[in-house]
Amino acid sequence: MLQLITLISDQLQHSHLSQDSIPVSTLLFGDASDNTSSSLAQKLASKTKKQIFVSYNIQNTDSGFILLVENRIKEEMAAFPDKF
């Protein structure tokens, strides 16, 4: 199942909000009961302060596996900041 999430960091859209604001996520299509994409996108938007698009359709929903995926993305972001 394909999910596409659009996130716009509150800090980018509303500069008057505090730095602790939680980014807003919107499900464009897919299963609304699966918040994996939304959660991952919110974490990445908070870290980067940028608009994030996440499509997460990996069937393994083990929290340990999701953490590995998140950490790998963060490693890529650190290694290639110009790509993000």
C-alpha cells in the first residue's frame, strides 16, 4: 500500500510559533490507521525544519525496524546535507 505524506514544518509556515512546535502532517492517500509515514515525516521535518515528503510502504512494522530506517535516513542526511 502506498502512502504519501506532506509535512510542512510549523516553524516554516508560522515563524511566530515556538521552536517546540510539532510539524503538521497530511495523509494524501492510503490507510489512515497506519501512522508510520506520518510519524517518520514529523521527526524528519522537526530535525530539518524543511518540508518533507515520505512514502513508507514497508510491510515490516516492527518498531525496531522502523528505528533502523529512521537512523539510516539520518545518516544519509548527515553524510550528504546538500541532498537534503
